Amino acid sequence: MAYTTYEAVSKIVKIKESITPDAAPFIETAHYLVTKFCLPATDEDGILYHDATSLELVERWLTAHFYSIRDVRADTEKADVVQRKVQYKVDLNLNQTQYGQQAMLIDISGELAAWNEKVVSGKAGLRAGLTWLGTPDPDESATL
């Protein structure tokens, strides 16, 4: 069950129901990352990193991050000689939005920031490999 709610997220980012009538996919994605990287809430020495309040805050800001990627925020709008400038940062992962950056800041365990850095550097995720399960050719095994 998610820690945050639609109402809590809408306090930091205005969710346009005409664009995205349901924030559940963004909350679910944020909840996945919170449970993956922010739990357990204590370190190996028993020091408390997260309580229910901090888990909700991290999840709220992550939800806003994922939503704002879907609905890019306007930075400047002008009516005469129509002009619109959007808030967009050319970056990757949680660094892409101010909301993702805040989520990493609120996560005092540092796990989100560490994971984000691994993703940015290409060190997170699956790696390809090959394992030979057959038997060697008797003529070739002598040269190995």
C-alpha cells in the first residue's frame, strides 16, 4: 500500500486531470522505488533513517517527479505574441526534475542518490554474459 496520496502530491504539483485523470501509475512507480531503496528504514547498526512520515515525503516527491515528466511544467507563459517556455532540464533519471532532486535530498539514507548515480554511470542493471553448458570437443580440450 502506498505511503502517499493523490491529495498530498497535488499540494506540490498541480495534476491536470484533463491530461492524466489518474495519478495511480505515478504513485505506484514511486512506491516501488521507496520500498526498493528506502526500506528497511534502519541501517545495520539499527540507526533509524526513515519513519512513516519520511517515507511518505520521499514517495510524494518521487510521484511528483514521475508526473512532471509526463506533464512538463510551464516556466513562462505570455498571451500577446504567444510564448511558452517550459521547465525542462536536459538530464537523466532523478536529476531530470526538481522533484526527483528533492526526493533524493529527503532520503537521508542516501540510497536513492546512490542508485541514481549507478544508473547515470551505467553501473546499475543487468549485464550480458555467456555461459557454455556443453561439453568440449575432445580434440580442442587438449589445447585449452
